[in-house]
Amino acid sequence: GLWVLYMLNGYTAFSAAYKVLGLLQYILSNGESSDQQMEIWRVECVCPLLATLFLGVVILGTGALFCIRTLVPGNVTGFHDDRRQSMSRQPSFTYSEWTDAKQEDFYELDAVPETPVFDCFMDIKTDGDPTTLKVKPVGLQERRGSNVSLTLDMCTPGTTEPYGMLLSPRDQSTQEYLENASNPLTPAQLHMRALDDAVLQAEFYEAPMNFVDPKEYNIPGVVRKNRYKTILPNTHSRVCLQGTKDDDFLSTYINANYLKGYGGQEKVYIATQGPTVNTVGDFWRMVWQERCPIIVMITNIEEKNEKCTEYWPEDSMTCEGIEITVKQFIQADDYSLRIFTVKHEGEERSVRHYWYTSWPDQKTPDKAPPLLQLVQEVEEVRKQASPSSGSVIVHCSAGIGRTGCFIATAILCEQLRHEGVVDILRTTSQLRLD
């Protein structure tokens, strides 16, 4: 170190080495020579010694300060508390990962309402109770629809961010579960479940969702025909429009699926999304092609944001060569009824349009009787329609939340009348299969 300091003071390497050796010789000789003592205390020698002393003081002071900080318990606790807080912070799943600013997804339709948090690991009943439902831990997800009418918030308390992946695995076990799941209930059992619906909720979340992978519709332009990017029709049961060109997929595509009715009757219902500006023409093409006698609409035009385009006229309009005319309008307490006359290529048909407005998004209806009355009226009109009539179209905004609940209610009411039981699990599973 002294050799370096001498060099910094202007000495050459050999001169600095000579000075260091001279200093060592003086120290070892204990100052016997006065000439050497005079040499030591020259300015050239004092500067390196002072620099060495200062460096030593700095090193000792730094070490002492470090030891003092280490021994203070308050600082250590604060350090670990900061670390623990940082590590325990919940991750942020932003909606921008799934959507852009111009096209909303079903997860960002509205803020998730305050709903109780359901824990699948809770003890619903005692182990000895024969009605106890064993629920294995599975990855629970929010419904993919625009409402949570029959769901609970599975997010971390205090947040509204969805948790988990969007798509459920569509493997063989999912198919087998949905094909075989069943749990019929008598009216008395249903009443007991309604008083304590924890078992029904567990049963609902146990059933796989059977989502469609967006890669199955990786076709340019198809995104313009979907209201929500991740809500897509199952390929095996989707409605195919009669296209203008055989090789034009877009002309045949509409986001709609055939659904079975009570007893497995084919194509009783068509579940579809609320029409957009780009799909109004496709919607009326489907109404005509499928010979639909009834349309059930279960959404408002706007609920914080647009849920559906007003696809019908005030008086009359022509769309895709189909002339639609309003012949009659009836306003009831909870819904309105429009009777359309639909004409195309010289043929004329009658279509009834029920618009149920008392089912708010993200909530359940305040009163059940008006909904049940509408279900009963729709079923009576459907049964009285001509044998050549086709499916009943049901839509909300996404086409799976309130739409699925309405169709399930209609099927279960029929089952209750004919069999005296209701199998909610079987009906839900069949709708998810379709």
C-alpha cells in the first residue's frame, strides 16, 4: 500500500520501492540513525503515512457502523416485514391481457357484484349425513357469460379480478362427466336445497365448463361476427347459415348453437349472442332459415355498456332481402311482446318477439313468478306452432348466462310436470355439452 501511495506522490516504481525499503529498515532499526530519522520525516514520507492512517480510520469506521446497524433489532424486523409484504402481495391479472379498448370481453362487461365467497373445502354437512356432497378440489372459474346469475365470486376477497385460466380442458373426462352426471330431486328435496343452497352451488362448480378453444375458429374476419372474443359456439352443434358461396366460411357463420329440449328432443332451442351491428343481417337470415316462431330476448339494449343492437324496426324494414313488419305490440308488467310479419320471396310467416326486461345483468331476477309465467307462455306458444316451425331463439348479450338459465328453467318445468322430479345437474351438463 505504501508503495502505491509513493507512486501516486510522483515517485517512479524503483524510487517508491526504495522509499518503502528505507522506511522498513528504519522501523526495524528503532531509529538508531539520525540521518534516517530525518529522511523519514521529510514531506515525501509524511504524506503516504497520513494517507494510510486516514484509510485505516475509514475502514474501521465503516465496519463499526455496519456492526451497529446489524445489532439493532428494529431495523432487522422492518427489513423482514418489507420482504414479507412484498412476497404476499396478490398478483394482478389485467383484463388487457384478453381484450383491447375497442372490443370488450365477457370478463370486463361490468364490475363483479358483491357476492359471498364460496370455499370448496368447507364442510357443508357432517360426514355422516347421507346428503353430503363430496367436492374434490378443482380449478374454479368465473362463468364465461355476461352475468353471474347462478355463480359466486371466486376472486380473492377485496378484489374483482378473475382468477384462473379462461379455458377448461376439453378432455375425455370432461365428456364423460357431462354425459353421465345426474342428481334428480323431488319437490321436497328441492325445497330443502333452496333453503340451504351450498350443495347446489358445489354441484354447479363441479361440472366442467366445456369451453371452446379460440384456435378452433382461427379464421380471418370471424372476430367481427363475435360480440366477445372468448365466447364461441361449439363446433358440433353450431347453426350453419346457407352461404352465398360454398367456400365462404364467413357467409355461413353465426355465433349460435342448437340445444336439446326436455327428453333429449333435438333442436328445440337456439342459443345465440345479442346481435351486433355486423350480425343483424345474419340474425334475420337464421330466423328465416330455421323457421323460428319465437324469439326470447333477455337483456336491455344497454346495461352500463351496449349489450345488444336493436335489430327490429319501429314499423318495418328490409334486411338481407327479408321484410320485417311490426303488426302488434303488447306491453306487460315485466316484458313486452311484438308480433312480426316476416316476408321473403313471396312467403309470409309470423314471429313472436318476447323482450323480458326485469332480469338485470350480474344479478338474479327480483321476483320468480313473472319469469315462470313467461316460460310457461313461451312453451304453450311453441307447442301450438305448426309442425313445420323450427327452434325457439333465446338470447341475452353473451348468449350463455341468462340465456342458459331461461332454457334450463323451461326444461326443468317440463320435467317436473311429467316426472315429478327436477334434475338440475343433468340439465346443466347437457346444456354445456350442446
